[in-house]
Amino acid sequence: SSPLPRSVQSGARGRERLGAMAACPYGKASMCFPLSIPVEAALHVLREVDGLQASAAEVAGFTTNKTRAAGADSFRLHLPASVSPEQGAHLVALRFQGHSAWLPGLAGTRRPEEGSPAGLEVVVLGRPDTKLQAVMYLPEDTLVELAPLGSTVEVCMLRYLLPVQHDCPEQWLRDRLLRLANLVEEAFAAPGGGALGRAPPPQEDVRAALQAAGLRIGAAPAERPGPTLPADTGNRVSQEELGYWDEEMRLNTRCAASMDGGSRLDYLMSHMPA
């Protein structure tokens, strides 16, 4: 197997682990929203960070309404003035105060506003399944423990993934996040074009990497005993999304296929007689 990233090896030897450990229950991605990446891909992403320059960012908030409706949790960051990423979706790595190792994340840039710092909303991938073969997004309870509001995290911009698209519905965001995760898996799961089906990394390597990043695996947050359910439990499909599906069936046209003003299907529908 490939060697562990240097940051993980440092944490495994007890170095730099000065921060509090955050509870992270085991999880399995929802069948309706299977957002996860193989642990092989996650560890390969972390190897990319070794030797790269990182920036300090301030935690400005947590999950937006649209991201929660799509089925994920996230946190929002203010970037320093020296960092101005290209507008769009990025693969990033994050390191939390007092810990040596990094976690991968899917980040979207905030719409630019005059006088406001550049910002990111990041879905952090670090919650493993019970077999330690895949990681899904961290629940908000864990994010708050790792990086409370106003705290600082290190961010490393690794790869530009897709162009920006603002003002899109939750259904589109769900598909977008799945597409981003698939791009990461394609790029990192089998380095050098390795064969499919090869053995996953040893469980002790995966556990060491997550613990060095500040996660206490298998522990549920104190306020919520037992496993944390997916964010979309009980409300997997909104009334708005049902409307999009109904539109697709009646018009045989993919909803949100065009997001250009008057070309949007929801714009056209508003001008049709009832």
C-alpha cells in the first residue's frame, strides 16, 4: 500500500495533536444522495497537500439553507485578502487547529460582493462507514466541535473542478455535489491508472488519518446519542423539487438544463396559462 501522508505520520507519533478531538459517528451516505468518496481517494488527496502552501481562513458560519435542502452539511469560510480563488468549485484540504493531518473538502466560491472578503462554502469529507472504506460529509455537530464560529482553519486550494453557477435549485446542487465527488474519485482513487477492485487501504491507516485530523471516530455528539442520520432524513424531496419532476414528465425536458434568465424552464412556466 502507499505510504501515509507525512501529516498523518506526524499525528500518529503524537506530534502537534494539541486540539480537542471532535466526535464523529460512523455514517453511510443516503441512497437518495450517495455523497462519498473511497478512502483510497481521500488519502491520495492528502498526499497532494504535502509541501504545498496553506492559508488561514476564518469560520464565518455553517450550513446554508440550500446545502441543507440538498442533503449535506458544510461550513463557510472568509479567506484572507491574499487569497482570491477563481470563481467555481474546487477540491480543497483543511486542517483544524491543534491537529497535524488534513481532510479533503468540496468547496464552492461565494458570489463576489464589493467590500467583503472572498469566501468559500466547504463540504468536508471525513465521516467513515463502519468498514472504513468510504468517507461522506461531516455532520454539522462535528464541524462545530472542530472549528467553532470565529475560529481559524488552514485551507489548501488543490484543484479547480467546475465553473461557477449561482442561483440554482437544490436539486441541481445535489447533482452538482455528486458530480464533484465523482471527479475527485476519478482523479485520485486509482493513482497511475491502477486496476479497479484492488484492496482498500488498511483500516488502521484510515483510522490514523482521521484521528490525526481531530476526529474521534465512532463517538456520537453528546447532544445527539446514537448515529447521526443523513441531513435529508424525513424530507428527502421538497415540494419545489416535486414540481421540477412534474415539469420534466409533462414537457419531457430536463429541468434546470438552461439557467440563463428567460431561457430557464421555471421562467417559461410562469408565462404559461394554468
